[in-house]
Amino acid sequence: MTATNFENESLLVDGEDRGDVFYPPEPARLSRLQIEQFAQKARERLGFDFRKDDDLDEIVRHLGGQIVSVGRENKMSESGPVDSESSGLSYIVVGKGDKKFEIGLDKDLGPEQKRFDTAHELGHYLVNYPIVKKSGHDTMKAQGVGLGRADWEAQWFALSFLLPVDQLVKECQNLDFDLNTLCDNEEFSVPKEILASLVDIFKVEAFYVTARLKEIIKWPGLIQKTSVREVSPTSTET
Ligand SMILES: [Zn+2]
């Protein structure tokens, strides 16, 4: 293992069933753009359609995983913030039982937040778990959203996966919303009705739609750069 494990060390806990040790997600050290490209490929490969797919349950099943509902009473560990957009209860465990992985979602979350949390946990599975495996381990556990690199990567993955940049730009055009109006807008206030429509279309919370629009504005190259080569967490070094 490398020194980078250290940032998530608190997540290393003993397994309940077999005495297994669950390793924390390992950062793939991919750039923001590489994660963007990786998520785009993943979306194509998994056939995710943000319009048709109300949730990610089918994709999780297809990957051999299972989603379970958790309440505060059967919360798996004390780690993770409990007052962020996500409740901090959501988690992913790899290598426990006979499923490939298990994603736990706080039962009190709304469908939009469940969708985002699932995509975040899938980010850990697709981006970080290959690195854990590469270092010789076959278990992993991540819970909530922390401040470490691996969590940033999972968060980037979720944003990229759920809000395809070209589609978002297109929907803004359909809504007659000129993205350029956000360029000099210091508060970055997206008109309420536009934001509500985008939340409806992409089925993620306004917070994340705004975050994605911010990325597009502050990073104009994003639109041209996204249709390129293959990126994999284990083969690309930055
Ligand atoms: Zn996480």
C-alpha cells in the first residue's frame, strides 16, 4: 500500500462476518478531465440514459452489486458527516457476502439524492477499487463523503456520469437559457425556473446542477475535450 492510504485510514474497519478487513478506496490520481472521459465511457458501456433511467438500480445489478436501504439505527460505522446534502450514511462495501458489492443508501433520502449517492459509490467501485485490487486487496469500504482525494474522484465521477455536459448544454438551449449570462454573474444565480426544469430533466438536486454549470462556465474546454480516448484508472498516471 502507498502512503496515500493514510487520508482514509479511519475507514479501515473489521468486517462483521468473516473477520475481514475492509480497505479504504485508493485514489486513482486521475485528473478531472480524465475522470470526465472515464465517466463518459462508463455511461456508454452501461447504457445509462438519464432520461429513461429513473434510478441506477439496474446498472448496479448489471455490475453484480446490490442496493440496500439503511436507517440510522443500522448505520454501519460512526464515520461520515451527518448534516451534508447526503446524510453520510450511504456507503459501498466490496468483498462482503456473495454479491460483488453492496451499496447502502439512507432510506430517508429523496430519489434525487439516492441517485447521486449511488453514482458516487459506483465511482468508488469503478475508479478506486481497481487501485485497491492492484495493491493486492479484494475488499473495500467507503462511507459518506470525506475530504480525501478518492472522495473527490468519486464525486467528480458522479457529476460527470449523471450530467453529460453536451446534454446539459443542449437542455439549456432548449430552455432558451444562455449560459453566457452566468459568466459575469458573481453569485452564479441560475434563474429559479430554469434550475427547476434542469432538476426535473436530470433528476439530481439543484446543488449538483449548479455545480456542473459552474464547471462548464469556468472550464470552457470541457465541451470539446470530452469525446476522446480510453481512460482506465489502473493504466493512466498523471
Ligand atoms: Zn465516498
